[in-house]
Amino acid sequence: MELGLVGLGKMGGNMRERIRRGGHTVIGYDRNPEVSDVASLEELVGRLSGPRVVWVMVPAGEATQQTIDALGELLAPGDLVVDGGNSRWNEDEKHAGELASKGIGFVDCGVSGGVWGLENGYALMYGGDTEHVAMVQPVFDALKPEGTFGAVHAGKVGAGHFAKMVHNGVEYAMMQAFAEGWELLEAADAVTDVREVFRSWQEGTVIRSWLLDLAVKALDDDEHLDKLRGIAKDSGEGRWTVEAAIDNGVPLPAITASLFARFSSQQEDSPQMKMIAALRNQFGGHAVEGAK
């Protein structure tokens, strides 16, 4: 199929390549002309055959709103917009309504996979009407990891981003647990090789995971994480997960504590946050700060 892709950054650029490897035509637009296939959104839409599908991969908030507003003026009834960024789930209903008034469909899609997605595939969580999901299903199939799992039609509009939000909340708590364990091992005089302890957990233990593998990789690169400053930003989805828990009356003590730990890290140089920062850099290419 043909796809228009808006936003060719770390995620979008690799997604374009993976979709093309899957045998589909992708026309990408980015404000950076060095990576863009076309000079404007108008040209992108003009190059696609109807019914058009345009996937948006730009930062959440105003950038996404502006892009959806512009596409609403350029697309025609029967076309479809996919928001694959990290938009807040309750914004999806608003965007779907705005586009529906013009006869344009909308699907929200939470995407996980970071800088490794090109080779490993992207986990996809999408929400929307069945007929709209069907329009973009070949692209979902090209992006997802090989095998049975890795993609889900999570429910109606907003369900995809809600599922991705909860995924990121769980991710916060898992990284925090590894970070706390690492700091305690580093503090214990009896333990003389923390890196190899982490490595030993990679086989046969109940906590073996990709995050653990990435922690070992980070320690191989910098055994005591001395090159990093112990600061880890929060992307927003951790906050939204806690807020949704309050709205739904669901206790989330571990996820909430991990979010507050990140707040603490932004006030002082935290040993635990060196591991969090290292893990975020490993799986998502997120920026890290060097030790002072």
C-alpha cells in the first residue's frame, strides 16, 4: 500500500525504512529537507492515491494538533490519519471528532521499540473503528515484530495511546527496580563484581528480560556508570499513568514511586538515576548528561 509519513526523526525515519522493507511505498515529510522525500505536506498528500493514509510521528501536543489541523484541510472524505506519536489518550477523541466532521477517519497507535525497532520490529497498540484499522493493517503488519504477538487492536479511539501510556508506566517501575538493585549491590563491600552479577541474572532467573540485557550492555560500556550524571527526565506518560490511576481509583504504588524518584533525580545527582539514564539511552536513544 501507499503511506504518507509525517515526522522522520529517530523513530519515524527507521519506521519509514522498515515499512519500505515490507514492500510498501512510503512518502515521508519532515521539516528537515535532508531527510524529507517531499517539500511540503501539500506535496505529500498530492503524491498519494485515494483513499489516502497519512501517519503522523511528531511530538505530542501543539505539533500534533497543528499537523492534524493541516491534514484536515488537505485530505478528502474517506482518507485516514494515524497518530503514532505519544499523544495523551484523551486528545485522540478530540482529534477523531475534528476529522470525522470532514469525513476523515482516525486511528491512534502507541508505538514501542525505540532505536532498535528497525531490526527488531515495533510493538503496536492501536485504537479506532474496525474499518479504519483495516485500512492501515498492511503497515501494522510490516512494522510489528515477527511472530504471533507484538500488535493489538486495543479498542476504540484512545485505547492505543492509553495502552502505551500504561506500558510506559510499567517500564518506569521496572527500570526503577533494576536501578535500586544495582545501587545496593554497588554499595555492598562484599560484592566485588556488580556487572557480572547482573550478567548472571540473564539466564535462568525470573527477572531475565530485555531491560536486563540492556542494563548489562550499559555496564559493559561504562562499568560503574561513572561517565553519566544521575538525572533522568520523565516524558509525560508516567505522569499521565498516575493521573489515570487516580481518575479510575486504581492504586499504583510502584509506578507512582518510580515517577517521584525521577523528580528527585532532577534535584540532585542520584546513583540510581545513572542506571535509569543508561537504560533510556540504550533502548530509546534518549539523551544523557555527562558526569560533572
